[in-house]
Amino acid sequence: MTEDNFNAVLGILREGRWKVDIGLGLVTTKNGIAEQENRFGYKKISTTFKGKHHNFFIHQIIAVAGGLCPVNKTINHKNGNKRDNRIANLEVISFKKNIKHAHETGLIKQSGDRSHFSKLTKSDVAEIKNLLREGETQSVIAERYGVFQTTISKIKMGETWSDIS
């Protein structure tokens, strides 16, 4: 959460625009309980504060109202249920730990070429590993496949794509 959004949430809470129940994980606006969801299933609120438009997730509002400070961090749903916004289910962690938690709990199931982030296929990686064995440099391979040299390094070190030989 950015510092700007954190301060906006604090300001709106001080104004009393929202009724927040941190125990139940609910935020009520003048239009009722916030139920709007984004395409990933997170409940959200769009509003303005001091003339600037803001989008907030309900779990961000609950965390701030519950005394957590998620500036430059993210808020994790401990039980993996993104609709369970009770303060007891929220924790402030690094972005890296959040992704690790999502993999460990099965929330992120895509890996390798099934991931929508992947630029490489299994056959690409097999070819890359062959090129590395033949002595081709990581930077030349990276340029050929349109990825960063660090991607090739992680493949070489077995940090990624370790299931491909």
C-alpha cells in the first residue's frame, strides 16, 4: 500500500465516512455494506479524498482501521480466503512473502509455461539448458529468447524450471 493511500484511508476514517467492523471484516458506506469485487474476487471501494480518486480493497481499510501499517508492504489473508477480511485473518508482510504464501497454500497453481507471466515454454528451457551445457553465454541466450540474463542464470542454478533437464 502506498503512503498516499494509507494517509487517505486514515483521513476518510477520521471523517467518519465509513463504518468499519474489524471483527467481522466489514466496511459500510452511505450506500450500504461494500460488496463490489474486482475481477480477482477482492472486495473494493472507489472514492475521492481531497479531490483525488482512490481505489481501496476492503482488507486494506480493515488493516488500517485495526492499527496495522501496510505502507510499502502488502496485506496477506492468513487463511488464503480473500473474502475473509476479519482483522484476525490479516497480516502485513512483504510482497515476496505474500507470493510465497500464495504458492505454499495453492492459491497460485501456475508454474512454468502454465503461468501467464512465463515467456518461455518447456521446450525453450530444454534448449536453453543444452545451450548452457555447450558453453553459450547467458547474455547471448537471454537476448535470443527475449528474457533477462537473470532469468537464464536462475535456470542454470536450478532456482527455476528445475523439473526440466
